[in-house]
Amino acid sequence: MTANYHTHTFRCNHAIGEDREYVEQAINSGIKILGFSDHCPWVFPGGYVSPTRMQPSQLDDYFTSLTALRDEYRSDISIYIGFESEYTPELIEAQTRLLADYPVDYMILGEHFTQPEPYGTYTGFPTDSEEELRRYTDLIIEGMETGLYRYIAHPDLVCFAGPQELRDRELRRLCAYMKEKSLPVEINMLGVCGGRHYTSVHFLKIAAEYGLSAIIGCDAHTPEALSDTASIELCRTLAEGAGLPLIETLPGLDGGIAP
């Protein structure tokens, strides 16, 4: 595996391991590009503290630690510092101001909620609401249109328990948009190998109908995920079986590696 752009840290409260452990595990596994994309903080009204993402007060430590590691290991690996974030229109201006003074290399869009916490329900929980399904797709498209995000993390995260034809309609709408914008489908290793409903073979077959490419995202919550070659190969097999060509790196975040 040449690159992984979907890597978390202990600051999100549901990943483990020190930053250095992720870097050294990646190097030992032959990874040349490691992108950190921990769950981005939000400025929530009323002082709400999310249990599943880093806090604004941890930003300095995040960038200080990863910048130091990038310098220390620059001859062994290219490190990029970014975030995975939802697109939440009513909070986006405050988030943009929060991050304005930090050297953010990139962001990926993971729409875990369609309403701000603590009012929103995790989109990976089953729902039969057609409105919620449609809003999920709408927000992803609207978010990608801002130009803030490089690709969509686990695009079929939404767990719609209603009629399959309605879910397929929205998946196709999303795939059509991704084709228009030349966005790759993330094959999410945590979902595939963690017994979750994403990334599904059904979705990958739909993506193939639209001629999309794919990229593997470890969605690493432990350093060991970066060296799980069996899971990485399973993701490659899924892409091959669906007829999706794999890309290894993202334009502009390729560490100078020749294609």
C-alpha cells in the first residue's frame, strides 16, 4: 500500500496508540504517504463536548506532534496533516475560523451526522426515513461543492432500512456526482473488515456502472491497522471484483512519488 489518507489518533476518544506508533507502523509496512485525518473539532453552541472527536483545545498538540514527526521522519515517509469532518452548514463558518491559523493540508468528508451534535443521529444507525436518506446525499454534494474536501469517506455509510430502490436511487445520485467531479470511491477497510454494512459489494457494483475509480482508506484507529495486509488485500480484491480501478495517491498529496 503506497498511501493511506484516513488515519485517526487517540484524540478522538475511540482510537488508541501514540502518533509515533502510527508513523513507525506505516514505515515498517512500506507505506510512503501517511495522511492523518482525525475527527475534526467543531465549535458547538452551549459548550457541548462531543465524545467522538478531538476538542478545539487539542489542535495545538495535534499539529505540534505531527509536524515534529513529519520533520523527524521526512527521509522515510511523507506525512500530511488533515481532518475527517462532516459538512454541517450552520456550524461551518465557526469551524473555518477555528482552523484558519493552522496549516491544514487536506480534509475528507465523512457525513456521520446530518444534524449537529447532540441533536443528530449517527447516519450509520438504521433508519427508514426517506427524508434522512435524501438529506445525507444532499449534504455530501453540497459539502463537496465547497471545495473543502478531497474525497468522501465511506460514501455508503448511511444505513437505510427502507425500500432498496430508494437507497439505490440515492447511491446512484451520489455516484453520478462523483463521476462528474472525478472523485474516487473510498473502500473503507474498517467497514469491510469490521463486520459493518459499508463498504458494500452492492455499492461498489453501482460505482462501477458509473466508471468510478477507488481508493483504499484504512480508517485506522490503531497503528496495527496500517500493517493489516490481509485486510488491505481483501479491499483490493473487492475493487477488482467490481471492476473498479484503484488509485494509490491523491493529486497534490502524492509526496512527489511518480505515478
